Amino acid sequence: MEKASHFMLFTLLLLLPIIGNGQVKRFENTALRLDGHFGYLIPEYQLFNQLAEKPIGSVELSFQKQTSGKRFAEQLYNYPAYGLTFLYTSLGNREAFGHEAALYGYFMTHIIRKKWFQLNSQFGLGLGYATKTFNLEDNYMNVAVGSRLNIHFNYKMGTTFRITENLSLNSGVSFSHFSNANMAEPNLGVNTLTAYAGINRSIGQSTDFVKTERPKHIGSNEFAFIYAAGGKHARALQSTIYFTSSLSVEYKRHISHKFRLGGGLDLFYDSSTKTELSTPGNKAFKSSYDFRTGIHLAQELAYGPFSFILQEGVYVGLTNHVDGKVYYNRAIVRYRWNDHFLIHISMKSHLHILDYPEVGFGYWFKKS
């Protein structure tokens, strides 16, 4: 951990004389960012209280781009920033959990944006690598992480104080979740809460913000037909990945330039159902139990062709016979590559219990 932080600091210091006074045009409105973290595992389970022997120490090196308003969506979101972060962190117990190395992209919005001060909200998503995983023979205590490769989610609420034109100080709090999206067992995942502080160093010329008159919003109706497929594990310590898929019909009303509200119908297929119902005491399996049907509400936040969607659904008709859960949720990152076709990545869950990830594609159109 200490070697990693020294390496990142050395890299940043090495780059400072190369980039001069921040006037490299090809790196317009960009910065290098170095942050250190201190915090703790969030004890969701009693076992975590026993295993979390030490606080968490982390170091992050980021490349950050500040938007300038050349696109309308940038002005709409108060000139957000985005970037790519490399993280190296301890996980509270070197022998059981080891360390995590992660690479993730992030999107930062400015709640308050002044010349010398910013209050920021930041979401990040990427991949993480675990140095220690569950093993029945020599690491059976690690019930949190069952695979080397995992999904890494991060949220930060923080501040930025500008010291000079090219140098700023960061501080705030950070929440991270680290798990494999139910693609391997065990999969309790690791949640961390840390405080962080660091520095930003501009490496490119800063340009003025562009501001244009906001066009009047004209409400419209959107319809979409989407197919998605994924995979999941059924029972703990089982290596089989079961195929899952879904068909959805969606409707949304474009309420504003940013926000869309609507709902839809869903048909789910889950090939793990027979295995899940094969344990003693469960009801006899029927082929129809592989399918579920439901209706959902949806809220969508759009940023140009990209959007983030939350869906809250209820099983109606063909219900969930495995555990009887009535409600389901999906979190979706979607990209519309033209006026009719889209792709997305989604995570389906039952409230806070993750079910499986999906990759989807679909056809969509708008009517006034």
C-alpha cells in the first residue's frame, strides 16, 4: 500500500515539469488529480466486524476533463467534469481480503461552482481486481469476494478549493461497493466509507465557459422495445452460470431537457429456477416457473445520448416462485447511438439483493 502511494506521488511530480505551466493546448481543460483516503469497512454482517482488523487506506490517481459548454448538455448540467481513476486500496484485513486495484470512469456535477470553490457530486463505475478471494482450503473466511475480477462502484461528495490558477485542493467523503454482480460465489461484496483529501494540477490551457440561450423544451412521447441477456449463479459455491434474458416494452414522457418519466411491461426468463427449486421442501418445478412477468415505473436522467434509468417493478401474472419476492428493480446506463437504436447495461435486483447483470439493445422512436 505504501509503495503504491509513493509510486503515484512520484508519477505526478514527474509529470509536473513536463507539462510546464498548464499551457499544453492538446490537454485543454484537463488536470491530474491525486487523492488519499482513510476509512473503514461498512459492517453489514457480524463476520465483517470480526475480520476488519484495521482501517482502510487508499490512494487514487485520476485524469480529469472539465467541460466548457460547447455542447448544450454541458451547460444544462452546470459544466460537469469527467475522468478516469486508478485506485489501490487495502480492505481492512490483509490475510483474508487482501487489496483491491480498480480502474473506473467517473462523472462529476457541480452543485456549487464558483471561481475559487466547488461543491461536487461524483459517480464512478468500472472494474476492480482482488488480490485475495474465497478458497475452501486456505481462505474460507473471505465470504465477501468470490472472483478476482469485480465491478467497482463509487460515489463521492466533495469540495474543491482553488489555491492558484493551476492548483487546487480536494476533500470529501467517498462510498465504494466492490462485488462481482452475482457472476461467482460467494458474492456478499465489500462496502467502504472513507474520507479523502488531495490535490489537482492543471495540465492544459483553461478556456472560458460557453453560454448560449437555452432552447424552449417541447414535450414528446418515447416508445422503446428492448431485448437483454445476462447470466447468474444459483446456489452458493456452485460454478454454473445460468442464462437469463428479458423483453421489455417501454413508454416515457419527456418532461424537460433532462428528465423523462414513464413505465413499461417486462417478460423475464431465468434458467436457474429449476436448480433453485430442487432443494428439499421446495415446490415441484414447472416449465412456466422459468418465466416472470411484471410492470414497472421508470425515471430517466439524460445527458446527450447517454442516460441513467431507475426502474421499480412488481411481478404480475407469472410471479417469482423461487423466493416469493414481489418487487424488482433495475438500474440502467443507456446510450442512443442514433434516432432509432440503443444499447444499455443494466443490473436487476430485488430491492438491495442483486439478481444479475444484463446487456441489452433495442429500437426506439419519439412522437410529439
